Amino acid sequence: FDNTQDAILLADDEARYVDANPAACALLGYSREELLRMTVWDVTPLPNGELGQELWRAFIAAGKQDGEYTLHRKDGTTVEADYRAVASIVPGLHLSVIRDITERKQREHEREAIIIVASALRTARTRADILPVVVDQLLNLLQAEGAALATQDPLSGETVFEVARGEFARGAYTRLPLGEGVGGQVISTGQAYLSNDIRSEPRFARPDLLGDIRALACVPLIVQGRTIGALLIGRKTQIASDDVRLLDAIADITANAIHRATLHEQTERNVQRLTALHTIDTTITASFDLRLTLNVLLDQVTTHLGVDAADVLLLHIPTQTLEYAAGHGFRTNAIARTRLRLNEGHAGRAALERRIVGIPNLPESGPAFVRAQLLAGENFIAYYGAPLIAKGQIKGVLELFHREPIHPDPEWLRFLETLAGQAAIAIDDAQLFDSLHRSHDELAMAYDATIEGWSRALDLRDKETEGHTQRVAELTLRLAREMGIDDAELVHIRRGALLHDIGKMGIPDSILLKPGPLSDEEWVIMKKHPAFAFDMLSPIAYLQRALDIPYCHHERWNGAGYPRGLKGEGIPLAARIFAVVDVYDALRSDRPYRPGWPDEKVREYIREQAGQHFDPQVVELFLTITATDETRGSTPS
Ligand code: C2E
Ligand code: SIN
Ligand code: SIN
Ligand code: FE
Ligand code: FE
């Protein structure tokens, strides 16, 4: 009785406590003397009065009563308890044995909270869908008075409060300079923060944004080892370390969801952007009319960069002024009166400093917003100016305007640069009247940079050792050259190799990243990836001739492959070459479903599969040209 961990209380027929062991005193916070002056009603949720009396008699008649109850402590707090009572262990004496299960309850609560967030996120497809869902859940699940999600602007390093709710609502869209404020510190250090008395803390950059709260917790959002942002909650009452742990678990799920959505969105956007580049290219080629070309360009710019309006200012050399040439999305014509000297306004700065200038809040950008009057009715918030540079010379500025804040990511900025490059080329052409000598090389480079970015995103998702795609593309080219394929065709083979597994974008993570073998149903889905690739790429005219590899790289020489079961020379040559290289590199690499094989074993396997999986001629040449390879001994990494 004295030494057991369980709390034990004895009560008489009138529910008065007649004994309590030390564990009971410790659990409830009363001394034994105090408990002996108390009744069951004082501690348990049993109602006082008539009903309570009746329930107590019912318990005695039944002989026992078990359950989970909330008990009241002396200090006013409560404790979740597993409660077992046995009536009449001797006549007139009733025993209860109580075990503290607060911790277990807390864990259950956390598990439920995590399940709620995870299932709420399941229907959120894009990054923009995910962020508000998470912040709303934080308010509910953590009983927070304020909640926010902050990220880091890739261009300026500023901390941006993308979503802010409750007491933090007035902080929405606020930007703080790099590393400033608690959010900025958590993002730059990756360390969680908790304070239960923020008024005595010096770290806050803008305490005015925090509303009427006393306690604040902030945890980092970490994606693949990199901190991309932070979650914050605020309360008027204490935040316990249990709450921080839960917040951290939610941050984990959120970071994963953001990562997944970002990769997926990037891929979709890349397809659209590639098409946009092609449209612009076709226009430049077809037209000698600069104004027409710029209008097509601005139409693509506003659509694919997601901004309300855009214009092009051209540098007028004699006066060294930037003058309006074309615009899209403006409410009035006022913008057409733009004329800025090179040291004037944000556009002047972009031209003079030859770099992209981003202004998150135009109205607050002070005297540099020289066209404030001109643009008064437009209600623009965000501004970007990109210099147009051709052959080292400033041609003008591409300007973007948006009526809401913009949250640019590195891909967005790269695409803006690419489009600015296109615009500069178009202007340069028109100015020199030599459209025939226009640099097709630069355009090809813009396309290929886009494709390469895209294939890197694919490797990332597949968790393939970095560089798998680059390696197989290079080796495929070498082999193709040896087979005597001509240079014009090699360009398409290279693109096809870079995009070979683009169709895996359509395969769910649960299958793609599964650590073990696939089930029959999972194989059915996995085997669709070449057909998905065909569907994604065939609408893009420019990639038509690169389709052979993405569509046919899993066909087998003996006809046992997929998706069409093609056989022998019925399989396009590019795909026959590529299949050997892909399997070679795949087997040498670690996969979620097995570790990499040693090189000799891989070569033996390739040799053995000649005439079955692979074209025997390709295998022979492959083994010959890789036999002397220096890099062959080291594992791909
Ligand atoms: P992947 O991992 O890029 O592999 C490409 C091809 O390399 C495979 O095409 C197969 O021909 C060859 N290969 C890769 N690993 C092995 C291996 O351990 N043994 C042998 N004999 N060949 C191998 P396949 O089989 O059509 O698979 C296509 C894709 O399906 C794979 O691409 C991978 O993403 C997935 N996959 C295949 N098997 C499994 C598995 O057991 N578990 C999981 N989670 N995924 C698998
Ligand atoms: C933040 O915590 O980063 C925003 C508020 C502040 O630091 O003052
Ligand atoms: C600029 O100055 O170049 C853009 C914003 C403005 O009108 O001042
Ligand atoms: Fe594949
Ligand atoms: Fe591959």
C-alpha cells in the first residue's frame, strides 16, 4: 500500500475517504490528512448531490466500476486517470486504484492531430493550397491565438509571412530583412524557439505584428536538409514543450508536402514554359514587326509568370531614356507616357545595374516610384524590372506589375531571365534588320536549359543518385555517335535521354519510393510511365523527335518488354541503345528497393541479356567502349 506506484484510495459507504497511500497524495497534491477530510465528489467527476449519491450506491451494488476519468488536483489542474474501483473489499470499505495516463492521452491527442493535418493535406495539391490549410489547423489543434507560416524570399533573403491568422493576422505579407526577427532567426539557424514571456525578449523585430500574445513558439520547415521557412504559434497562455513537439511534427509533414507539391508544380510549369518559349520563338522567326513580337511576348509573360501586367521599355540611345514600346494588362493607357532617364526609378536601376530589380511593395518604395502619379489607378503592389541585354548592350527593360504580392521561387526568376533574353534577342533583331542571322544557338540553349532543369527535378523526386540522368544522357550520346548516328539526330537523342523517365511524374510516391518489390497492381501502374511520357511530350512539336527514348526505353529485344511489346529492330534504335545504358547505370546505383551492384556483376548481367533484353550489337559495342573507361570502377554518385 505504501510503496506501490499506483494511487490507492479507500472510501466508506458515504464516499468519505478513510485512507490514501503516498502515491495518491503525490498524484492529487493533497496531504493524507487533507484527503481524509474529503469525499469522492471532491476529486472525481462524479456529480455532487442526489445524482452522485445514487451513482455511488449503484457502484456499491454493482461491485466494481472501471473507466478513464479526469481527476481534480489541489492546485486546480487536472490529471487523466485510468480508474479502477472495487466495492466492499470488506463490508463498508471501497477501494480505488488510479493510474496517471496524462502522457498517454497527450500522445493520443498528438497522433490524432497529426492524422488530421496529414489528411487535410492529402487533398491540397499545390503549394498555395497547402499553406493556409496548415496554418488553419495550427489554430485549431494547438489552441493557438495566432499562427503563421513564414518563408524565405530566394532573391532578397527576406523573411516573408505568407500566411498569418488570428492574433498574427495583421502581419500577413510582412517582410523582414534577412535573419531579423524570431522567424528569420529560426530560418537561418534551423533551431526551434520557445518563449513563454515574449515581452521580456529582445529578439523581436516587429513586436507590433504579434498581437496580444504572451507565448510564442517557432519551428523550422526543413526540406532535404535545407530550411525553407518556419511555422509560428502564439498564445495568451503557456506553450508547453509537448506543444512544440507537436508543432515540430506538423512542420515535418508540411515540409514534405511543400516539397512534393513544388516538384510537381515545377514539372507542370516547365512543360507550359517550354511551350511558351516555342511560341515566342516561332513569332520572332515569322515576323519582322517588333511591336507584334513584343505583344506576343508580353501575352506569354503575363500568363506564364502569373502577373497582372507587363510592358517593355526600350532604350532610346540619343537621349539615353527608357521609353514605352508595348504593354499588356494595364487598365489605362497612362503607362504609354513612360519616359525615364537611366538613373530614374526602379526601371532605370535595373538597366543601369544590369540586374533584376524586385520591389515587393511599390507604394511603399518611396521616391524611387517615380511613376506613382501615372499609375495611380492601377493599384499595383509588386514590381519586377528585368534588364534586356543583347550582345552585351542594354536594349531596354521588361517590367512586370502585379496587384497582389508575388512570391518568386528560383525557377520563376530563371524563367523571367530566359524571357528577358528572348525579348532582348527580338529587339536586337528588329533593330539590326538582320532576322536571317538571328542566333538560333541562344534559343536552343534556352530550351535545353529548361529541359535540364526539369530532368534534375525528376532525379530529385525519384531519389536517384544525383546525376543519373546526366550520366545516362552522356553515355547514350557516346554510344550513339559510335553507332554512326548523325549529329542532327543526336540532339534529339540527348533530349530524349534527359527526359526518359518524365512519365514517372505520373507514378505516386507510394509506388515510386517503395522500399521493397512491387505488387502486381503496382506494376500495372509503374508500367504506364512510358505511355504517360508519350502523352506529356507528344503535344510539344519541338520534342516530337525526342519521343523514342521516353516511349520505348522499356521495350525488350525478345518482345517481352512494355508498353507495346515491340520486338528486335521494330524498337527504335535510340531506345535500344538507351535501354542498355539505363539498366547499366540503374543497377550500379542504390535504389529505394535494393543497393547498387558491383561493376563486374552488372557487366556480366548486360552480357547475359544480349539477345534477350538487349540488342546484341548494341551490347557488344557498349562493352567494348566502356571496357577501358576509367570512371567505371567508381560507383556513380
Ligand atoms: P529504374 O530503377 O530506373 O530501373 C530501370 C531498369 O533497370 C528496370 O526497368 C530494369 O530493367 C533495370 N533494373 C533496375 N534494377 C534492377 C534489378 O535490381 N535487377 C534487374 N534484373 N534489373 C534491374 P523495369 O524493371 O521495367 O523497372 C522500371 C522502373 O520500375 C524502375 O526504374 C523502378 O522505378 C521501378 N521498379 C522496378 N522494380 C522495382 C521494385 O522492386 N520496387 C520498386 N519500388 N520499384 C521498382
Ligand atoms: C518574427 O517573429 O519573426 C516576427 C515578429 C518579430 O520578430 O518581431
Ligand atoms: C520604375 O520606376 O521604373 C517602376 C516603378 C515606377 O513607376 O517608378
Ligand atoms: Fe523508365
Ligand atoms: Fe533511368
